[in-house]
Amino acid sequence: GQFHISGGTYTSDPPRNGQLTAQQQAELTDAIVDLGIPEEHATPEDGADAFNATLVVGEGESAVTYPFWEGALEEDAKLRKLVRLLETL
């Protein structure tokens, strides 16, 4: 139930650590299971200036690293749901 979020710059958005509540853990687990192994959402050729992010779910050898571009959130409702839940932490 522990989390670590690193995003933005260290000045505007420093890394955050914490402990999930039981409800947060259940919601995130459900969203991760629902997403499954995500489809690749590579930045399109005309999106060179697009915001890119990397989502890492899990830790150690079981961690899944998933890079995506901002437009993927509009294309993939399951990814959007998981990212929005993480944004509230």
C-alpha cells in the first residue's frame, strides 16, 4: 500500500511518498487489473512537442513500465481512469 510519485520538476511538483488507504488501494488495484497489459501508445510523428509520461506499476522484477503520450489519455479510457486515480494521490 505504499506509493512514490515523481512528476513535473522538483521545484513545481516534488516527489511524493505515502500510504494508501484501503479504499485507494482497492480502486487502484481494480483499475490496474481492468487495464491489464496496456496497448502501446507511442507519440505520433506529428506530436514531437507532445507531453510524454512513464507509468511504472509494481516494483522490482514484477514492475511494468509503460511510456505513453498525452493523447493516449483521450484514446484509452482504462489508462485515463488509472492515471486520474494516481493524480489524486
